[in-house]
Amino acid sequence: MNGIAVTLAHLDEVISNLELWARGREVHSVLYHERNSLSGEQRALILAEIAEIRRILEGARRHFNLRARIDEVTGEFRGHCAVLWENLVGLEGKYLKRYGEPPADLVAYIEPISKELIHRVRRIGDIANGDLLAPAAGDPEDRREDPRE
């Protein structure tokens, strides 16, 4: 029964995210943009399919007496921040060497950016975890140990 519950909850999560695009969501940031080229007809048809899937899920929920899965968004913050931290650490000069010796000016430019981004991403994770006393802008850099060292 657990496999059924997990699969159907995952389906419900995915269609909830797809629904945002079907309703016109587009994200526009600095280096990431979404282009939502769905036509009005496509959106309407997708929303109708999502409604039918939810109708089926509601029937399955009643039939199997399933409970809704509740995902706490703080866990999403922690997970994303942990992955981002690892990727950002990879921008430090000593790790860029895995691609060959990087030019000194590249390291000089990217190293402080990498450290600042790591600090900011860690702060987001700390705030989401309820650690509101995390170092704020201008405070000394967070000096927790890097598990890679």
C-alpha cells in the first residue's frame, strides 16, 4: 500500500507544479528565464486533464483511505541549499583545477564571488531552518568547516 501512496502523492505533486505553468507561470531572473509558449488552448486542455487526474486521485484516496503527504518547505530550502553549496564550492580556484590550470585572473575574479554566494546560500538555509541569528550582510563570513577540506 505504501508504494501506491508514494506514487500517487508524487503524481499529485508533479501535476500541481505543471498546473502553475498551465496557468501561465514564467520566471524571469538574472541568468534563468522560463518561456511559457503554451497556447490558450493547450493551457485549457492541460488544466482539464489535471482536473480529471485529481478526480481519479480523490477516488483512490477515498478507496484506499490515503492521507495527504505534507512536505514542509523548509526541507526544500535545506535540500536546494545543500546542492547549491556543493556546486558553488566547485567554483573555488582549487577545485577549478580539475579542468586544468585556470588562468590567475579567472580565479581572482571568481573566488570572492564564489565565497560570497556560498555565504548567502548558507544564510538562506539557516534562515529557513529557523536560525535567525545567522550572520547578516556585512557580518564576518560564516566560518563553519568545509567538509571537503
